[in-house]
Amino acid sequence: MIEIGEEEISLDRMIQRVRRNEAGAVVSFLGTVRDDGILGMEVEAFRDPALSEMEAIRQEAMSRFSLTAAEVSHRTGRLAVGESILAIVCSAAHREEAFSGCRYILEELKARAPLWKKEISSDGGGHWVEGHGR
Amino acid sequence: MKIKVLAFAAFGEILGREREVELEEEASVKDLLDELASIVPGFREAAFEPSGILRDYVLLMVNRKRIDPERDLSRILVEGDELAIFPPLAGG
């Protein structure tokens, strides 16, 4: 499942959904808002193109790394320090494929999915994080 | 003709997230960007170099498909087209 939304991410539920009897490994990645002297972050998405790109990346990872299942959930809206931004969960027969698939989805998403983050400072001002994806 | 403009991140703050722009028939993407620069304060400085060239961090989609700002600014728009403008991607 690919999701973009404001709701808190349930990593447990994502893990349950990718478990398979033929999968001996489940790898998860959780990106969170780091305290760099900020109050939080605001995350914005160009929703439909972002969902399409994330689904394309998920399918690439499924075939390149022989994953048995993969899910990606990206949050939008105002997030406080410590809250989850992004979760990726991959299952595969063996750990190498599961780790590689998870890493692939993460790096490709950062480079290709139309999403942006703004750091909110304690004085209420904001600063858009400089992106590298094109 | 009317063209819908969607803008994200810093460009969303300058242009508003969504607006409609009225253009002459056969106007190009460049004509649309020039029109935005003439009607929205701050957009010209944000999107164009002083020489008038589009800054390299301006990314564009027409009807949800990426276009190449070096090659496709002369693309002719038609009624109902949608232009999206945004800076480099920064999700994850």
C-alpha cells in the first residue's frame, strides 16, 4: 500500500501487512523529525503525482530485489519534533533483498517524489529544506 | 483562455497554491511565466535570473508531466491546461 496523509503512521500495521510465510526478513525504515533547534516541520505534497511516483518506485523495488511485499507511507501537514515523517516496510525471502529494497525506495523517493519540507523555527518563522531531487 | 497554475513549497507562498490565469490563445509556457512575473510581486525575482533566464531550481509540470525548462518553454498551451511550478524535491 502507498499512502500520503496527515494521520500518524502505524509501523506495526504495515509490518503485519507485508508478512508472508515465504519471507524470512522484514526490514522497516522510519524517518522522524529531528530536533535541529526547530519546533517542527510542515510537509507538503503534490499528491497525485507523488502517489504515482511512489507506486512506480515500489514496483521497481519489488522486481529489482525480489521483494515479497513493500509498503510506503508519507505524512503531510504540521509535524512536531520526534513525530514520524515517512515509513517504508519491505519483506523478502532473505535479509539482503529486504535491506536493499528498503534503501532503494528511500533514496528514490527523496530524489523523485514531489514532496517538500519546511522547518518551523521557535520564532514562528519557516525555512524550506533545500531539496536535491529533480 | 484559462490556465490553472498550481504552486508548491516556496513558490506556493509567492503565487498561492492554486490560481487561474487568463492568457491569449496560442500562449506558451514562457508567456504564462512572464504573465505571472508581471502580476505577482516577488515571482520574477524568485523564478528568473537578473538576465531573464529561468533559474535552474524552477521545476515545471504541464498536465502532471514534467517538462524540460531548457527545451519546452515554447510549448503552446491550450484552454484547461494545468501548469505546476515547484523547487527541487525534498521529501523523505
